[in-house]
Amino acid sequence: MKILFLTPPYSIKERYNSKTSIKQGYQPPLGLAYIATFLEKKAGHEVKIIDLQMEDYTANELIEKIKEFVRVIEGRITRIK
């Protein structure tokens, strides 16, 4: 099975809340990387992560990237505060 994770282009302040002490820099989606590694190595899935905080895709470019990887799209949005 092909699994695609998309991370939204949140700023660090939006992603980690306004009380964070992080002033600048980039925090990669390590949680997704751990999950992707598990899914690839233990379950045999093909996994890709598109980190929109780092990629500068237009909406059409993003759609094309998604279509290149998967044919069936099922969406889940989770935001934990």
C-alpha cells in the first residue's frame, strides 16, 4: 500500500503554540518520520512525506506530486492542541 503524509506549512509558532521558546529554525516532522519508517520496515508499505513547510509548491504542483504517488486519495486531518 502507498501512504502519503502531508504536513501543512505552519510556522513554528503555529505548530508548537505561542508559548514555545523556539525563535527560529526548522523542526522536521520527526513523528511522521518515525511512523513512516515503521510502516516501511515492519509492514512493507511504500511511504512518502511531503513537508509543505520546506517545499514551495503551488496548489497545482502539489496536486501533481500527489497524483504521481497515489491514485486513490483518502484524507484525514488531525490537529492536536
